[in-house]
Amino acid sequence: MAMDDTLDNYLHDDGLSRVPECDEQNDAPLSDRYSKQFREVYEIVKQLKTFSDDMINQTMDQYYNRLGLNEYYFSTSNSKMIANNMVSVLTAKILHENSGSDYFPLIEQVHDGRVFIITRASLLNQKIYQSYAVERSVEKRYLNFGDMSKPIWRMQCFRSTNSIFDDPDNLFERLRIYFLQLPNFTVADPEPGELSLSKLLDRDFYKNKKNTITEDIFYKLNKQLIESDTGLGIAIAAEPRQFNTYRIDVAFRREHIQSDFYSRVGDCITYYGCYSKSKYIDPLSNNVCIITAFITTLPTTEIANPNMTMEDRVHSIVTAIRLCGVLPHTHYLSILNERLLDVTEMAYAFCASIFIEHFSGSVGPHVSLIERLTTREQITPSELYDIRSKLMIPPYLPHQIFDAVRANEGILKMLYQNFRKLHDPALNPNGVNEDPETPRLREMIKTLDDQEHAKIMSFFLTFNACTLRTNFFMQEKLSLSFRFDPSFLSKNDYPQTPYGIVMILGPYFRGFHIRFSEISRGGIRVVQSFSQEAFTRNKLQVFDEAYNLSYTQSLKNKDIPEGGSKGVILLDKAASKEIAAIYTRSSFMCYVDGLIDVMMPKDQMVDRLKKDEIYFLGPDEHTGTGGLMDWAAKHARLRGFQFWRSFTTGKEPEMGGIPHDVFGMTTASIEAYIHELLAKCNVKEEDVTRFLTGGPDGDLGSNALLCSKTKTLAIVDRSGVLYDPEGLDINELRRLASLRLKGENTCCMLYNPDLLSKRGFKVAEEAVDIVLPDGRNVKRGYKFRDEFHLGGCSCDLFNPCGGRPSSITPFNVNSLFDEKGKCIYKFVVEGANVFITQDARRILESKGVILFKDASTNKGGVTSSSFEVLAALVLDDVTFDETMTVKKGGEYPEFRKNYINEILDIIKRNARMEFHALWNEGLRTGKPRCDLTDILSSKIIRLKKDIMDANSLWADLTLVKSVLSRAIPLSLQKLLSIEEIMKRLPERYMRSMFASHLASTFYYVQDFTDDTSVFAFYEYINMLRGGENLEASQSFVMRN
């Protein structure tokens, strides 16, 4: 048998692919095969007495035998439906012949829960036809991708093989028929790992597809998604069929795919000169969905590149579909619809536009001059903020960038080719850093008539040049990631240049990861928005939030090997918390996968960075639960990362993690500051009143309540405001805090109201129009909650342990002072990151408030995480499992207990050392301690970098061992010798540990605001070499 005959029979047996070219077992006309139905249709139409017998006969012959409708239509439709459809077609044909009108009615019928649609289609490569609107309508009403609250329908769609009109001008007009029905699953809620299609597919569909090629393809695609550790991404099979026809199957999980993905697949097929003869959508009961299309080439007149082979077209289509699967909803897709750009050019334009949105603004060149003037003139920080905002050059808005791209698609195509020459391994296999055409392209852009467009398009060149690694050209990816050279950042906007910036874009998010040193670690937080206003606000500050948090992290990480980093994932606007939770998990996975892509470049990536990188991640807002940190470490192992155990901290004890909240690691350093402060002020802890933001539902808040003896007057958490001027019941607060450790829901609104005094109150987030005991009216609970820290009550100690960054700024800090200018707080010890801006801190300190900022106070958590990383780096898998992991409900290994206790001791010791360094230097110099923290941290970090870069100290093996033996917990040294630890640690990490310990312990005993002499450091090194008891000398400093 000839190969073509074999394929034809195979496809016919498959059933799914019964396009007319494959349906050749029976050569008899359809009117003969369905003769009874044919006669019934004839009688129905004749009884209308509208058309002549000749017209009826001619039309019926065309409709059954020459139009090329799929046989499935005639085998599943009743005579009356076919007659009604045919009359509509006949009427349109008569109208066209007599008036030249191209009108064709949209036919839609619903019968017994099934939907039947006939529409006019065209083989012309345009988007003005009725069929395009119908496709969008079907997608919105019946497919419901991404919306698990609605059902998804099975769909079969066929296109007629011949024109509905007879004249040559309408040769390419076709009919498209849709059949839609809800699936009837054998097992509606299968087990997560179920692979048997008999339990996953529609009952009737599986009977028809059993033992066919469709079953084999569907099984493999479903298995690929089920066995993926993310369940995300797209699985695609593409195989040739008969001449010039390919079958493409696209599988995905519908809860993670964009709502318009079906249309995107169609756009990709059409853009590359093809159309679908038939297509199908088959949902599985495990939420996997498979789109199947049998495609062939469009008429030659409609193809931009008629010499392109079918194989190359299919390769381009598959690449485009994969790329569309990681793009969010964006206006740039309309450019694809209009055929102005291809999919890769469109995706490039979108990615660069996000870059421009975030980096085209600036505070302008004059701000630095004004800031210098403030040192000589009496300009308040608040006035400086106002001046900065007025001088700010705003970033280009999305619609401005989009308009520039639309108006200059020729330039955009050239910019994309410039991008390819730098980053496409097919064009730049050796990682060349320059495209010789760049200067000419830059000059072309300068000559554009519209100078705003010229400035915008020039940012595309910046984007191309500062990208050092990108996964853009990798075939399989879950997100689009770009590792930037941060030198493009203006010093006016960002005085401290980060070590590295990564931008990651996914289907439902955009995100950044910023590091301030080669070896860095920090949390990954997710920002959720439930309104367009909130999303717009969050979008404007997402990079600055990542930058500020990362920089703050670098200041607080001065004691440890890892410098500061921070990742922020901004989700698209979500309609509900449930949807946001789904987006959070999938977006975190896409983000981490994209980060690993640029951390471990593959052959499909041009590496212009040319050096190895290691990222360490930790939990933060919305990422510390649900096993996300465990998943990330395991995913890093699957991706082949050597140090996968240390890739994330905050893992469950079963994976050797050390949960900060369980052991109060961050609280240990915060409370150490509070204890030392109260001791210096000669105040008993029991006599101090406290206001806490972040309540029993949070890590810091719950642990503060469990361990502190202060008298808590007020708590603000997500649920609302709890306040009692006579003091809240400590036992009740500890009961609420204990619920969190048990894994139960808790918040300050669960406080027993019977324990409140007459002046106490609770105001829930959702409260509306309530009157407080003092007569004040609360209009909106959430607004009252968000502003309560700005004058809601007075107390001795304000301890922010939760809340959004920049909650106190120069613009609202005056709310903290009474009419006599006295602050409502005596002491401020920060727990939450960047809760108070630096200028607001200075104002508070200038008014006599004793304040210690976050970069000093809350470093206990990062210290704990650093030692969690250390154990994961040096212990082999067997030893790690024996000494660090905890079986579910099992006992802690003895080593783990000792290691954790030693970490807590180190945290408290470091906190006390830094406290006394700051206290003493503040008294000596009179400078604000918030500035002293930055000075101390910056000096430690600078010295650390100098030590790392120099070889002289590192070459002194005796000194290295002496320093490392002091930096590494003794419990770990009892398990492994210093020599063995040094063998196992990555050298750059070990040098960083050596340098950080040396630099921090040196500056803690110095008058660090002075220019420390080289001789002082030399003496310090000699003390170490001599083995002197430095801890004793540091204790002397703390006592004085």
C-alpha cells in the first residue's frame, strides 16, 4: 500500500481527523448516503413555497455534494435543522447574486444542551470577516479558559472545502460549522496523578478514540503535564499527515492559561500562511485541555513567503504558540492580528515596553544640585520631596509606547534584528557584545519626525544592550526573563547601583529581582491588587519597592556572607482572593523557573555575562506558605542546580528548614534591641506601653506577644484595629498568638470583647459607620486601620512588625506630634521593612524620639537563614537528612536542636553588638541613628568587598581558619572539621563569609563614623592572628 493511502486510512480510523481529504472509503455522494434525510430536507424546503424546484435541487446538490461540508454534520443533525440552515445559505446566495452583497447570516441553534453554529469563513488572510468575531464569541461563551467557575465545552469545528458562492471573485469563501456540547466524564474528580484516558475523557469521545493515534497523542501530552512539577507550560505534538497537511495538538491546564489562548493559537496558524481544515477542543476531567488542529497552507496569493516549506511553517507556528502561552493579556496582540509584526517581534516589543514603562522616568539632573543645597539651606525633607516630585520626568505611559511601536513598525523590526544579533544563539553563537549596525540604527531613530517616538524607540536599544542573558529564544519556558547590566540606572534616581537586575514577565505577572552583591539572598514577595487603582499604584512602585527592600536587605546582611537581594512579583488585577491565590502559586513557579533560566544558561542562550551566578531565595509576603519554598528547592534540583538544598530558605523541617516564626528568629533580634534600649533608659519592661502593627496572625507580631512583658495598648493587623488604653489582656493575646503556631486562623478581631475596658474597642476591616467609645465616628474600617498608626493612640514604644512599606513618610509624619510638638511615641524599634521612610525617621529623631531602624533591628531572620544555607552547602545528602531533617511528627535530631540554639545565641549577640555600636556613636556624634545604621552598614559592606577582592588576607591560611572558626557555629564544627568545611563550600561563598565576619566584628568596636586608620585594621588582624579574645573586648564596648 502506498504511504499516502496508509496515512489516509490511519487518519480515517482515528475519527478525530475526518476532514474530507481523508474520508475516501465511500465514494458515493452524501445525498445518496443520506438519501432519506435528503428527501426529508427537500420536502421541508419545498413546503415553504419560497423557492423554485430548480433552485431547491441545485442548492441541495451543492449543499450535500459540492460544498464540502464534513459528514459529521449530516450524521448528527436532524432534517429540520439542516433544512433551516440550507434556507439561510440559499437566501444569502440569492441576495449576493442579485445585489452583490456579501452578507451571510450567523446561524446558531441550541438543542438538547448542544450548540450548533454555522458562519461564513474565508481563506483570505484578514481579520474583518464574520468568522473571526464568531471565534471570539465561542471562546468567551463556551471555552472559559482560566475561569474555573464556569464549565468548558467540547468543540468540533469543520470548514467546507468549496465556496458558498459561484463567482470567481468569491472563490475563497467557505462555511465553518461548530458543534459544542458539555463533556460527560466517567470520573468527574480524578486523582491528581491519573493517566488513564478512560477516566479523563468524555465517555463517547473515548469510545471513538480508543486504540487510535489520538489516544496515543493525548496520553503522552497529558502525562507530560501531569508529571511536571509545576503543571504549567504547554505540551505540543506536531506530526505530518497527508500531503501538505499537519496535525498539531496543544495541551495545557486550563486554570493557568489565558482566556484568549484559543484565539492566539488561531492567529499563530494564520500568520504563518496556514489555516485549519478542522479543529477540536477536548477537555479532560483533570482540567487539562487539548486543542487539535489539522492545518494546511493558505492560497499562494495570501502567503507572505510562498517558498517557505510546510515543515518550517509548522516549526514557526509551534514556536509562536509556546511564546503566546507565556504572554499576558496585552494590546500588542492586536498588532499580531493586523499582521504588522510576527509573534516574536510582537513579544519583543511587549517585553521592551515593560522595561521602558519602569525605567524611562527620572528625577532629572537638577535634583542632586538641590540636595547639595539642602546641606547649606534650611529646606525640610518634606519640602525636598515636593521639589523632587515637581522636577520628576515621568516614565512613558503604556499607550505612548504602544503608539510609537505602531507608528514605527519598520524601525521596530530593525530593533528586533539588533536584539537577535546580540541574544539569539543562532545568530550570535560566540556571545559577541556589539552589533556593527547599532550606530546606524541609532542615527535613524534620531531622525524620526516625532521626537517623542524617537526617545521611546531609543530605549529599545538600551534594552537590547543592557540585557546580558535572556531565555527569550529558549523553546520551552514558563516566563520571559532578562538579566540586565544595571549600569543603565541613573545615579540621580538610584544612588547605589545594584550588582544585578532580573526582569521576569509571565502570563499573569511582572516581576523584578535585584541583588546588591555577587553572593546575595533575600525574600520573594507577591503583591496582589484587587482594583485597577491598586494595580496602577503598585505597578508604579514595584521596581522601587524591590530596589529599596533589596538595599535595606544588603544593609542588614552585613554580618553574614550573603548580601541583600529582593524579588517582587506584581500580579495582574484579580477579581477575588481565590483567583489571586491561584495566580500567586503559578506566578511564583513561573518566576522561579525564569530566574533559574538566567542563573544556569543553556545552549539556547547567549551568555554575555560570562560568569557563574548563584541565587539564594527566601519567603516573604504570600510565599511563605503552601510549600512554595520546598517546591522551589526541589525544582532547582530537577533543573540540575548543584546547590539545590540551599537555593531557598524557609523550607519545612521535613526538608531541613528552620522556620523563623517557630523559633522567633527575627523577634530575637528585635527584642534584644528593645531590652538593651530599656536598660539604657533604666525602664522596666513591664512598665512600657507598646503599639504593635502586625498582630497574632503574623510572624513578628505573634512572637512579640508570646515573649514580651510590655503592656500592649494597640494592635493593627489585616483584620482591623484592637485598642484598649488600659492595656490589652496579655494572656488573651498569647492565646491568639498560639493559634498561629498550631496552624489555626487567628487575628486581633478574635480578641474576647468581654476583656476590653469601657474605653477599649475593636474595629474590623469591613466595618462601616460605627461610633467609638470616645464618640469618634469611623466611616470605613479599612481606612481607619490603614491610618491608625498616624495618631490613633499614644504609647511609649511603637513597634511596627507588619504593614506596607512607606506607611510613615515626610508627608504624614506630622500626624505623630501633638499640638505642643511632642511625639506620641517615645521609642520606635522597627520590625517591618521600610515601614518608615528615611526622611521621616530623621524628622522623628530630630524631635527627640529614640529610633532604631529595620536594617539593624530585624536581622535575626536573615542570620538564621544564612546558617540554614551554610548547613545545606556543607553537609552531604545522607548527613543532612540524618542531622537536619525532621520526620513528620518526629523528634528533632540532637544536632538540629544544638544548631538552632546556637543560631539564636549568635543572633542576640550580633544584635547587642550593633546596638551598642550605634548607641555609643549616636551619643558621641549627635547624628541620627537611622543614618548611623547606614554608615555602619556601608562601611562594613565596603570593607567586606575590599577583603573579598584582595588576595593578601585570603592567602593567609592560618588567619582564614581562625576567622572561619569564629564565624561557623561550634555544633557544625563538631560534625565537620574546618578543613572539611572549607573543601565543601564554594570558594566565593567562603571568601564572603570570611570577609563579612572580619569586617563586621572590626567596625562594631570602632568609632565608625571617623575615617578608620589602616593601622587600626592592621592591629585588629594581628589580634586575630594572635588568637586574642575579641568577644571580651566587644563585651567591654557594650558595657560602656
